[in-house]
Amino acid sequence: MEDFIVSARKYRPQTFDTVVGQKSITSTLKNAIKNNHLAQAFLFCGSRGVGKTTTARILAKTINCTNRTEQIEGCDQCESCKSFNEGASLNVYELDAASNNSVDDIRNLIDQVRIAPQLGTHKVYIIDEVHMLSTQAFNAFLKTLEEPPAHAIFILATTEKHKIIPTILSRCQIFDFNRIKVKDISDHLAQIAVKEGITADPDALHLIAQKADGALRDALSIFDQIVSFAGNTITLNAVLENLNVLDYDYFFKIVESAYKEDIPAVLLLFNDIIEKGFDGHNFIVGLSGHYRNLLICKDVRTAKLLEVSETIEQRFIEQAKLLDASYILRCLGVLSKADVDYKSSKNQRLLVELALMQISSVKSELEKKND
């Protein structure tokens, strides 16, 4: 039986151009290599799964490549690239500061820094989760970071930049990695689906991308999970069922019924949602998000803030045409109060039902006010 490799490892970017959603950073690093303006210490900051360690490895590989391409990428043919790809490079040293955070660990690293590279021009030291180093370890590291040997380059990666002492920050060239956009993640998943021979509904991939919350690694893990669940055909319903996410249809129907002031229909829809095992608080947050999306659809300038697939975006635009901005704002006010009051409420279901009845009466209240 062939060993399964998770997509996050199988499709880990190997070149700067394949890093998703960090174009400005990869372009800057490529120019630094091209012009021989490399700093001796880098700090890569950002949330999980945005490509910090991946970019560090690509930088380490490209620096030592003896036959770089015109696009400033590793050639994958020279001895340095081959040893790196096989995980046997003596020029790249990785330290996980989460489990190696003592003064002794840093002293061992400093002892290694003095040794010149046997192959290539630089030795690259990647320290992941660097904020986990103890204060004593940071202090032991300071002098080496300030005056490293010419052949040494340090790449520090962290999810919590604020925990790093200012004296370390001042010695590094800092790169802040962005949360990856939903569209970029969705497009990347679509490419992987094609490579794997999987038929995937664009709406389903978009929902996976939204659920990943800006982390490509999380998106790939969810993608693998859905493939295990649904096989080679990924549909929106399969993603909704597996991730226990409420279908957009419920929110569209509730907004429509509330605007028609059909309170029984709204309450029955909410009951159906509760019977399917969804949490009342998550429902309130989801409905608030739906009204927010309707509000930003009212103006073409803000419509680009809508992070949904094209088919869902069209439905939002059509529904937004039926509702006034003042009506949507009033509904958002009701739902925002319900969100705040939810945890302290003794009868949470009644609280949500009351909020739904209130938004189903907003239209009449506004009409009375305008008369």
C-alpha cells in the first residue's frame, strides 16, 4: 500500500514563485539575492500557516544554489540543491525554539556558527517559534546575532512578534507575512484538485478557504479531511455536512421571511437549525455576518470586501437590492445586542427567538417612523 502524504507536505512550495499570497515578500527577497544585499538576520512574523518556515527554507536553498535561474530560483540540479532536497544539507540548520529554548541550546548553536560551510557560500540557521526562547537564551544569542561571521545568516520565525525583546528586533530585517486571502487559497485548492484528479465545486473550495481563516496549511488539512469523507467529488453539501457549517440558504430564507414580517416562518427555520444540532450563538453570529454582507453590497466600492464565491456574491447583490441600508442597520443593531447578551441569558433559545421576532418587525417600525 502506497504511503499517504498529507497535501500540506506534498504540495509545500519549493520556489519563491509558488509561495501563495506573499508576493511582496518573495519579490523583496529575490531582489536582495540578485543584488547581493542580503541581511545577516531576518525575522519572519505572521499567523500560522502563512508560509514563514516555507519561505525561510526556500531562501536558504536559493542562497547556496551555484547555478540560480534567471528568475532567481534554485536550479534543483547542483550539488547544494540536491542535498537540500534530500534533507541532507549541512548548510541549513533548523532549530525548534519551542522545545530547544535553553541557554545551552543557543550555546550549541553559537559553537556551530563559527564553522565555515563545506559546500556553498553560506550557512543558514532557521529558528522556528523564536519567541519561545528564554530571556537568558535571548541574551546569549544577542552578540552572535549582532556580529555574525560573514558566512552565517539567521532566519527567525514567530507567530508572536510582541514577545521578542527589542534588542533582537533591532538586529533583524523584519518581514510581516499577510493572512492569505480567501480567493488565493481557493485558487490554490482548485489547482491541487486538478493534480489529484478530484472534481471540486468552486463554492465548496471557497467555503474551505473561508474556514481556514487565512492559513493555507489549515485549508489543506480541511481539504484532505473532505476528500476522505466525500471521495473524488467534493460538493458544497459534503463540506457543509463535514465541517458542520450552516448553509447560506438558511440565512437567505430567514432574511427574506423577516422582511416579509413572516414571524412563524422565521421561527420554524430557526427550529430546523436547532434540530440539526447547530449552536444558537453561532447562528446569531452567522446571521449578523449575513446582514453585514448585505450592507457592504449596497455600494460597489465596498462590494470587494465580500469574501464569498461569485455565485453566492450574486445572491447577496440581488437580496441587497430589496433592503434599505437603514433597515439592515436596525437589524444589525438587534442582532449585535443578542450576541452580547447570549452568554448571560438563562433562556438562550428565547433570546434568539425574540431577536428574530424583533428583526421581523423592523420594517413596520421604520414605516411608522416615516409616516
